[in-house]
Amino acid sequence: MTTSWARIALLYAIGVLAAGQLGIVPPLVPDLQHDLGLSLAGAGTAVSVITLVGAVIGLPAGGWSQRIGHARALAIGLAIMAAAAALCAAATDATTLLAGRTLAGIGYLLVVVAAPSLMAVTAEPRHLPITLSLWGTFVPTGIALGGLATAGFAGAGWRTIFAVDLVLLAAAVIVTIVAVPRDVSAIRDKEKLPTGALTSSLPLAAAFFCFALLFLALAGLLPAWLVERRGLASDDAGRIAAIATAFGIPGSLLAGSLMRAGVAPGRLAAVGLLGSMALAALCFAALPLPLAVAGFALSFAVGGLVPAATFSSVPLVAASPRAIGPINGLVAQAGSLGSLAGPPLLALWVGWTDWPFAPLLLLAIAVLGATAALAVRRASPPP
């Protein structure tokens, strides 16, 4: 089998489009609060509820996707997300908006499970680590690009933003049906999953849970902080937050170079978690606005080390190639759970304590995540 880089690029782009569903809402939070009467916690839920389904059934969904074929699951997931975008565009109250975002979560889960599985069977074994490392950048890339696009066209109104999103997702369905052959998704390896394969990957999943929680909490609530504490207009706040989030992309790309230079993925993930939240904590202090914005951008850049290091670790902790898919499913479920919990948790904490105490929560979770990352161990090959 020869690696099809064109197909891998297409699957990666679809993943970025899916992750963009997480990025389009944060710049719209102030307008959604105004038009639909959302509280800060409700707005945080609108950001993260898309990951609700993955948080609950991410691992079983991997088996279902495998049974029907990952290519078919990918197309179904995109179609569901398109329907969800239509529902959000037509929303007249908070309940309808949250229902649409929850529906999007079903599609998002299918895409996040199917796309890396397709990438794994499309790549030669020697290209598998770099392929999964590339996949590890889809979340910060998608959130950043989605946020930048939304902030750039925020003046058109949030209903228009969701309508354009619908068109993009519908086009992606067509491209998937045409360009991703069903036979690529066939899984021919029937050997039994090694005992303890998932248990040994729990530290990796825990580290990624903490990253997803922190990343989306910060990205989702940063516009509100800029409006409430720094007095910015909502459009400007959304644009600044989107640009800062975009710095996670070079951070993720840098991770690949550092790992090729010999830096252990677990250590890299720990540095990313602690370093990013330490920088964010400084930015919540009374710094001049330009310095605070630059600090948040650097925080996202350092945090971008984590997802690339996490997904490139999957083949290392897998006891056999058969375990890679289930471990990817577990990591995806952990990430969904973290993304779901992040914005509402930070919003509730800020509502209880106020913004100056936000760094305490962020740093505590970063320490837990770094501890888990350092506990990741390479699996011993089966006898």
C-alpha cells in the first residue's frame, strides 16, 4: 500500500471544518447573549455542547463507524452537521440554538471518529506517526480558522454565519461521497484487542481531557472577558480572540519538529499544558491590553504543542496496530468531555469568584493534565 497524501489532506481538511464548528460561536457570544437572552454560562454551553455526544458515547461510536464503514459514517456526520447549522440559523430562542448545537455534536463525533481511522488505513505503517501527529492539529486549526472567519464577517449577523456554514458542510458531504472510496474504510484486521490496551492509554486520555477543557474554556470565554473587563466592542473582542487562538496552529506544527528532534511526547504535552496556563494567568492580571493580547496568543501557541504530542503518542501506547483505532476513540471521547466541560466550568467559576480568580482554576487543571502526560508509557509489544 502506498500512502495517499491527497486523500489524507482531504480528510484533514474535513476534520478542520468539523473543528471549526467549535470556533464559530465564541466571536458571536455577545450577540447571541443579546438576541437570545443567553446567560454567560448558557453562552459557554453553546460553545461546548457540540461535544456532548462524544463525551458520552465516543468509544462505542468508533465500533459503529467501523461496522457501517468509516467513509459512510464521515458523510453522515457532515450531513447531520449541515442540518444542525440550518437549525441554528433559524433559532429564535436559546433552547433551539442549544438543540442545534447538540445535534451538531452527533455529526462532529462521527467525523472525529471516522476521519483519523480513514487516515490510518490510508497511510503506510512508516507514515502512521506523522499522519496522526498531523491529525492532532485539527482542533486548534479548526477553532482558529472558524473564529477568524466568523470574526471577519460578524457584521453580516450570526444567522448569516450559520447559513454560510450550512453551505460549506453540504459541499463537504458531496466531496466526501465523490472522493472518499468506501473500500478505503474496510478494516481487515480481525485479531482480538489486546487485554489492557485501553487501560494503559488512560493517562494519555486524561492529559488530552485537561487540554481540551482548558483550550476551549479559554477560547470560549476570552471574548466575554475582553468585553466585560477591557471594555472592547463585541466585534473587536471576537476578532482578537480568534487571532490569539490561531497561534495554536504554529505551536502544533512546532511539536512535530521537536518530537523528530527527540523530545518525548509526554514531556512535550506537560510543558504545553503548564506553560500555556502560566502565560494565561499572567494575562488575566492588570497588564496593558496589547501586552495581554500578545500573552494570550503566546499561551495558545504553547498549548498547541499538546494535541500533536497526544495523537503522535497513540502508536507508542498501543500494544498492536489493532489497538490504535480504539485508543483514538478513547482519546476523542476524553477530548469531547473536556471540551464540553470547559466553557461552562470556567463561566461558573468566574460567576462565583470573579475574573481575577480564573487563573487558579486553569492552573490547577493544567497541573493535573501535566501529571497525567508524564505518566504515559510506551507499550510493550505482545508476546
